[in-house]
Amino acid sequence: MYNGHKRSHAVKYQAVTTPDGLIVHVFGPAQGRAHDLTLLEDSDLENIIGRDRRFHGYRLYGDPAYGQTDVFASPFDKVGVTREVIEVNRSLSKVRISVEWMFGKIIGDWAMLDFKRKMSIGNVPVGMLYEVAAIFANCVTIARHQNIISSYFDVRPPSFEKYFAGLD
């Protein structure tokens, strides 16, 4: 798959990481040029999260394209901003970086996933390997009792027993 923006072959994933540092949703791979809204619609994430009782009363930080819904909170457009909007955007920007930390952690810990010559779709089950890496990343987080995300939000990950009991 070719990503014209970065002028390289690329795949794209959508993921949800909770404040305890665990990856609770991975969707992909999709073509690197796919719009974030396409991944959102194809994954049915809004309905999945909306039905999941663990997320009731909470919202996920989402790409600005996701908009403001009962499930997603994303930055407001800066046109005609009020003090309240500026404060909401400032609060959201503080958690924005944590979204990228998870993707960096997976590629940092499992560098083979970023090795373009070896990871060609059709030759290697790229999507499955990324999902396995996400599960391994969760196991490492649980074994260490933290990662950069859980430390940032000061929320401990669950025990192995609770984690594996919650997997479908």
C-alpha cells in the first residue's frame, strides 16, 4: 500500500489505549492513505465503545475529524473561540501525546514491525503480528506494573488474572 503523503508504502492502525496503559482496541491494517474517519467507520468503534459498560461516563480522546459525541472528545475548531473552548482544547492537548506513546512503544519494543522490506502484506500477516505485539505490550506493562502512559495518568494496570479474564 502506498501513502502518497509520506511517499512511502504504509499501513495504518487505529487503537485505543486506556489510562492504565493497556491497549484495549486495535483495528487495521488499513491503507496508509486512508482517512482517520474511514478507519473509525470501518472499525465500528463508536458503537463498540458505546455498548461497553467499562466506558460509560467516559469519553475517548479522538482525532479532530471524529467530532464531539457521547463517545469521543476532540479539540474544538479555533474559529470564534471562547475562554471555555480554549481551556477544553488545552486540557485535551495534555492527553494527546499519550496517544502517540503507545504506537511508539509497540514499534520500539517490536522493531520488526517497522522493517518495511520484511513486512509486506501478502507475505507476512502484518495485522495479526501487530495485534500480537499489542497483547505482548499489555503483558509487559502488567509485569512491570506500569508504563509511560499509566505513570503519566497515575493509574496502575490490572493483574494478569483480571486482564486475561477480560479478553474476548
